[in-house]
Amino acid sequence: MNEINKMNPLQLIRHFQKMDVTTFKSLLKEKESLLEMDITKFNLLFLNVNHECKKMILDDMDLFNKVMSIPVNKMNKSILDLSDDEIKNYIYNHRNLLVSNSGKKVLTHHLRKLNEEELSKLLLNDNLNQVYQMNIQEYILNKYSCSSYVIGTVENAINSNQFKNIALFHIKNEVELLIYAKFQILVRVSKVEKGYLYIDEKKIPYDFIEHVNRRHILSLLELCKTKNDVSNNQLFIGIMKLYMAFGLDNSKKILNDFFTYSTPSSIKRASEELFKDTRREYRLKNQNKYYYYGIEHVFLEAFMNRKLDYFKEFCANNDEEYIFSFWNTLEKRLVGVTKEKRKEIVKKIILEEIEKRENYYHQIDTMKYKKYYESIARKTPITMKDIYNLVSDIDLDYQLTKDGKLKENAIFIKFLLGNSKKDNDCLLRMVLNKQALGLNDELYQIMNHFDKINTLIAKDNELSLYSILDVIDISKVFLYHLKPDELDITLSTLSKLLKSRKYCTELPEVILKRAMKIHKERKKKNSCAIDFYGGIVDEAKYRVANPDEEDLLVSGIDTGSCFKVGGKGEDFFRFCLTNPRGLVLYIEYANIKYVLPGSINGNMLNINSIDPRIEDDALYRKIMSIIEKIAKRIIQDNRNQIEIVTITDIHHETYMKNLNYEKINFERFIPLNTDVYCDYNKSDVSNYILYKKNMDTKIQYYDNKDIFYQSRPNPYIFSPTHEYDKERIELILNNIAYSSIEYISHSEQEKNKHYLYYNKLEVEDFIYIVGSKDWFIGINKKQEIVKYCLPYDKRAMEEFQKYSYLVQDILKNMDKYDLREHHKTK
């Protein structure tokens, strides 16, 4: 001991670390000397001896007290804080802790610093609870202004040994106390306001917490023990809201994986819905391939003039052998037929061929979709994280019985769970397996507004899986308040815009409003300073995207970049989508889609970046080789003014230095005349020449005048009395009619009045419609012509004028066009 007293701190640490158990036992014989030892030296002793020696110290009551009297350090850490898990647990369970006042003080200091998860584990320790035997009712009354209900709930928990006293170290308010006493779970309630309590910004009615059946919630919490991969807060929110939506039995079924895994029937259902959705989009752009009034005349004209290309586009199979066989059959059926009966026969042939074609694509596409859904089907059980993501944002009206049990909404549950049997075909199963189209991430919105949506859609029938497409369409108007000229956007795109928070600091609804503005602006762009290229290079597909492509709006979100509304690249994003000199190049290689935004500046195509980021060196070299070959093709096209293609080294500085591309410095800000944030203007980003026309080619700065138009779809002809795809045509009509208000030569006040009192067009009010994406002309049941044309594309104006004459002729000769019989009002 005398030697120890002479040592400096560093010598003491080394000495205690080397001390074996036998030597330490000898030291313990001088217990009095240890008790008189300077507290700083004693602290060094306890912290540095091995575990066996520490336990020997703690087993002695006097030495235990001395250990517990070691003061906290400058970091406010006690000796218990500084001990490892083995020694902590030894102290937690030691009999000396029950009688040591200094030990109780150290333990109190320590417990107050633990988080909910750490404290939750310690609640299981009976020894610690014995340390804090206290009059809880008196403690509560002194700390909180509790209602008699809360006090009674706490007393019941104490009497049934379900209240761990050390929980009080983390309970901050009366509501947390109630939740713990009633459900034995520690949660952090941030505030209580207007009858709601808020946990992680999610709200739960306080009345529901008070009156919900305790045993039901406890049974669900118990069931979650093996599934819990979330915090206490998320666990509690998930269970409460799950019960609020489904009640006890159905909640148990959900947690027991009744609806988790894909089944053959759910995959078939999802494939059918995706087929319907994609075919109605195809139908919208290819109306000439479906039955319309006047198609017999076009069909016969193609037959008489042997226009094989028409039949290749129209028939189920474009193989020449099939076309000639079809031709011969058609010829045989028309031989010797009178002119009056010829139209009837042709109509039958057309409808037969359309049905044959659609059955063919139905078989091909649904099989493709089945394989896709099978590949993404979940293979793991449902977890509490899944439950939390599914229900945390719901805010439902509810009814409880006198004993606190949920009164279930049978229609609501049937819509989500079907017949509630295991492996049944239901919407929840489709959502959990990403099979429910635009509802995959928005189910909570449908749940929150179910009654109103059900009233608007179902009418005489209940909502079911057959209603998915209707629910998606009405959600865009009802939930997101989109205007008629914004409805041509999918619910899945809306969901991405609202949920993507990477690089964003503004509220989702603010971002959505700006995204819709860009969405409308980009419709005016129908040309680019470079042709809308497409092709294949080294097994990679590439194309310059058309401005109205759906996935352009979320290209930055899909690739995890700031090229998005709400991100730093928003201005450049807008430029690429709306300015003729902006573009987005897509490259698809090895099932990954790469987004390359860029601009045309003088004789240059400047590529800003490649997203998503490529981490693999070999893959990066392959992609760069593909881009270089695409650049060569663009430059070698004599129609273009492009002579130089450049790219930045953003994300790929090291790779680019090793690829031996010529470095380039721009003399002027790019894009020209536009103050836009983009990467190739940054001081810390280098630009390289991918390809140029020849060695002597120099940069030329000028404003590009030459433009290339994107291809236009063929005009469609539509008969509302016979066509089944009314909702899509109705969407187009209202999009055009509502957008045209902007071009009415009235004051802003009058325009706003037109917007405010806009009357939605209904296809049932028309007997004939012809149009395209930016114009239409219709004849309504009053035999009036209704027509609108947006001035974005001069070619649209030419089409509009051409078909105006046709529609006027149709109106004068309705019998000739077989429309008179369909003019009857209902």
C-alpha cells in the first residue's frame, strides 16, 4: 500500500491494470487502507482492475459505498456511467444496492440519462424496482395535476405489479404516465392540444387512449414482441392506429401475416389492373386502332388501295403471312356483297380483329406483369415498421362500445381486407406487395377519406378491388385538389413528389404546387434544339425524352439527385423540361435507367451529370463509352448544329482524370442568358470534351434557332355512346378546355371568374368527338359544335382547321355518318 501511495496517476493505472486476482486479494486484506485511500486514486483503482477484482470490491458493503461515493467527472459521468455492461448489470442486481443511499444517488443520476429503449429493458429488473419502493400516489400528486382517472389507473397497475417504479425517471407528463400505467410502454408525448396527443408529430385522440379496451391493446403489443423493429413511439402509434382502423381480430390477422404474402390470385388481379391501366393509356395515344364512327370507310379505303401498312398497324399480328391471310379472308367475305351490307360485314370484321388483337396483348402483357410482380413479391413476414408506415398517418373517425371495443366499419374493412380470410385476394395484400398501382404509398389517404370516396364512386355498389382505377382517378381531384389541367398525372407520381424529402426543406404541398406549374409549362414545349433521338448502343437503349413523358417529373427523385422540384437543381430542372435548348437524355443499361440532363449552347451539347451515381469503376467506364458513342452519332447527323459534346466530372472526379478526355473551360455562363444553378458552372467542377466534329472544331456561342419537333399522335375519333374508355377522353377534354381559359382575351379578373366557375365537360353530352392531345372538336346532343385548340404547336392549329371542316360536314349530314340514331337524350 505504501508503494501505491507513492505512485503518480500514470503509474497507478499501469499497476492496477497488471494486478492479478491473487495480488488483489492481498490488497483487500488492507481494507481500512483502501477505505482511507484518496478518492481519486480509488477511482483509478476501480476503473482499471479486472472484472473479478471489481466484483470483489462491490461485494464488500463498505467498499461498495466508497465506489458509489466517487464523484462525477467533468463530463458529468458517474462511476456507473463509466462502467461496462457486465459491471453495470452486476451493480443493478447486487443486494448492496438495496441498502446503499449513495448507490441510490448514483443510480438515479445514471437512469435519468438513459433513453426509452435502454430504460425499457431495465424495467424488467425487480431489484431496481425494489430500490425505488416509494409511495407512487404521493409522488404523482406532487409532480403532476392528475385526474382521478389517471391516479386510479396507476393504482391498478401498482396493485397488479404492472408498474415499474423506475419508469418515473422518464415519464414527463400526465399523458405519458397514463399510457405507461395502462399499457406498460414508455412513450414520449410531445404535446397535448385540442383533444389530441402528439407523438413524433403523429396525432392520436386523447379520448381514444382513455377509453380503448386495455386488454385488446396489450394483447396486440404482446403479439408484436417478435416483430418489433421500431422505437417505442412508433410501436405504440402503429398498434393504436391499427386497432383504430381494424379492431382486435383483424389486427391480429394482419400481424399474423394473413395478408402479407403474394398469392397467385393477388398477382393475377394486380396484373389485370396494370394491363387495364396501360392499355387505356395506349388507347389514348392510338385511337385510330379502336372502333370509331367512320372507321369502316378508312378500313375499306385501305383495303381497296392495298395499303398494307394500315393493316400491319391494325391487326393482331403484323407478320406478312398473317396480313396476306387476313387480306384474302376479307376479300372472300366481301365478294358479291351489296354496298349496304358491306359496311355491316366490315364492322363485324373490325370488331373481331380488335378483340383478337386485345386478347393477344392481354395474354402477352399480363404474363409479363405476373413475372414482374412475382419478382418483387415480399418474402419476409410483416414487421412493425411495415405497420407503422401503413397506418401512422391515418386519422379516422371511430366508435367504441361501453367496454372500449372498436365498432368496426364493415364496408371499410371489406374494401381493404376482402373476406378477411388467410391468403384471400385483397387490397391490403396488394399494397404490401407494391401491386396496387398509385395506391401503394397513398393508402392512408384513401382510409382517411373512405366514406366520401365511397359515396362518390360506389353509389349503389360497395367499393371493391374492381374500383381501384376509379379510386386512383378521383383521389387526384378529391385528395390533392388538382385542377382539370393537372389531372393528366398519375397518382404514383404525385406520391413521389409529396414523399421525397431528400434535398428538400419546403412543405410537400408547396413543392407539389410548383411541380404542377412545371407540369403545365412543359406541355407548351413541343420542340428541341436537337432531334428527339433514340436507338441502341452496346445493348444500351437511349433516347432524348419527350417533354410530356410522365417519369420526367420524378427523374431526380428516382435517381436520388437534386434535379427535382424542391432541390437545388430545380431551376435547371425547369429549364430542361420547358426550354427548347434544354433536354434530358435517358440511357437504360443492365436494368438501370440513367438520367443525363443537359442543354444546347451554340454548337455544344453540354451534359450536366449522370444519375444515379455510379460507384463501380468498370461500369462507369462502360457507361462513358456508351455516352461517347451516342455523342458521335449526334454530331455525325448533318441536321444538327452540334459539333462538340461535353460532360462534367460531378460524382466521378477520380474516374474522369483517368479517362484521358480533353479538359475544357467555358468562357461564358451556361445555359446562355439564363441564371440557372447547374453543375457545369461550378468553380470546383471540371468539364471534359466527350467528342467533337474534328480536331480544329472550336466553341461557338450563339442562341440556337433551329428546332426539331417531337412526333404528334394521330387524331382520335371518339363516340361516347359506344366507347368504354370515357374517363380518359373526358380527362383530355377538360384539360384542353380549362387550359384554354388562359388564352381568352379578357382581363385577369374575368379569367379568374372563368376558372372559378368552370363547368366540367362530360363525354355523355357529346355524340361525336375528334381531337388530339392539344385540341378537340365535338358535337353535343343539342347539335352544337364545341371546340378548343391550345396554341402550343402550329401543327395542332393545322389539324384543328382540317377537322373543323369535317365536323361541319358531319353535323350537316348526320344520317350519312350514322349519328342520328345516337342523338336521343336519356
